[in-house]
Amino acid sequence: NELTTAVLSSDLWTQNSTLKELILTNNKITEVPPQAFVGLTELIRLDLGQNRIGSVESDSFQGLQSLQAVDLSQQTTDSGEAIFVVPALQFTSLPQLQALQWM
């Protein structure tokens, strides 16, 4: 796929509020904007692995109260560098989170 960061718009998810699993691996997503997944209150698994994400905003996962697993692994830039910045308290608002993969 060749999805970009533009696909991560909270407006997109209003019609998919009961979605349980979202797999966006192997795309060209470069960032996770604030409130990117608002409305996906029943989401359990989010896979953003194998993209080009260099940073995640502090409230990117806001409202994902059911989220249990997040995959942010294998992020590289166009030059092949692995650059990844996540705010220290990013995941404290996810009470159900059990698994975080990011290497």
C-alpha cells in the first residue's frame, strides 16, 4: 500500500466506530497526528508497523479506551534511518494496553 499520514483523520473513523482491529502496515505514514483515531472506541489492536513514522503526538491515541495492543515497529525514513520519538506519557491514557511493540 501507499497510504500516507493524510489517511489518519478522525473524520474517517466516524462511520467505523465498532472496528476492533486496524492494520495499516507497510505504508508511507510519517506521523500520527493528534486525535488520529478518535471515534474508534472499540478498537482492540492497532498495527502501524513498517511505516515511516518519526514521531507520535502526545494525544495521538486519545479515546482508545479498549486498545490492548499497539505495533509501532520497523519505522524507517527514506534514507533507512530508524528515528522514533514518543512522548513519555503517551500510553498512560490507555487503561487496557497490554502489548506495545516498537523495535
